[in-house]
Amino acid sequence: MSHPSFLSLNTITCLATQSLTGSDNLVGIMGNDRFAIGRFNQNDTINVGINRPIVAGVTELTILNDPDDTLATFDLTKDMDVDRLVGIFASRARYNVALKVTSEPD
């Protein structure tokens, strides 16, 4: 069995923002690790190029519209070691997120 050890967030496309006016400020949370992803307006496609180690025992990535609007939570143990394209559909927010979780043997 393997566990998640490294996260790569690649391209993020904003199809619609959560905010009624202005942009969304996306933040990621993995366990106690909170990190900025970027500021997005509708129709933005940004190569965020974020690479982060995943602390042992952490199995979820939560993406927020800062400060506290949870947009999505992703299971990091699903489909490890392959490129993934996942969608965020929360209230008004619509995003496509390209990511990869690299595994490590237990």
C-alpha cells in the first residue's frame, strides 16, 4: 500500500468566480499546511506551478476562497501517480484543477 507524499498543482481554470464582484483568492489547506494558490477572475487559466510535500497522515486537500468559503475537498489517496483533472462546483464557483499526487510506499 502507498500513501500520498507530494502534491503538484498545475493549471487552474476559472470558469466562474464565487465572488459576486471581483476575483477569488484561492487558498489550499493540507492538514496544518495553508498556502496561497492565486487570485482568479472569470475565464482565467493560470499555471500555478505549486509543488508541496504532504505530511504523513494527511489525505485531503481543501481549496477555499479566502478567508473561509470552502469550495472543494479532494481525497489525495485517490488516483495517485497519474495526472488528474478535477472540477470545483460550489455555489457560483466553477473551476477545473489539474493536479498530481505522487505516492510513497508505506
